[in-house]
Amino acid sequence: MILLEYTTAAIKSLYVNKIRSFLSMLGIIIGVSNVILTIGILEGGRLLILNELGSLSSSLIYLYSSPYSEEFEYISQEEIAQIKMMPQVKEVLPEGFIIF
């Protein structure tokens, strides 16, 4: 019996305060949709970044000697030719860099 009284009082309150009820529902709807939209955008961005990074470096190998080590030698042309002959290697790109 008490539950029925509370329900009818709540419905009457909603009916009497139409604008307040509408604004409350509007605030709840906007808040929930903002949370869902934000989570969706962030998750989509995270997946995009992970896919890009995964496809970028999954099959690349970088060989270099550290300029800070005491044995600083370049890879010779013969070594590059031997690396190119390996069946798993698709392409060899020699690069150089300068550290200031």
C-alpha cells in the first residue's frame, strides 16, 4: 500500500512540475550520451593508434652501431649484400644520421 502511495505521489509531482521534470530528464540524457560518446571516441582512437603502430614495426629490424660505444664501425657493402641474399629479407635501406 505504501509503495502505491509513493508511486502516485511521484507521478503527480512529475505532472505538476512539467518543466522541472523535462529539464531533469534532458540533463540526464545529455550527461549519459556525453559519457558514451567520449568513451567511444577514446576507444576508437586507441585502436587506431595500436593498429598503426602494429603495422609499422612488426616486420622491421634496425641494425646500427651506437655512436657512444668505443667500437664505432659502419656496415660494409659486403655485409649489406649478404643481408639482401637472405630469403626472409625483402629490402635493405642503409641510412645515416648525425648526432650533435
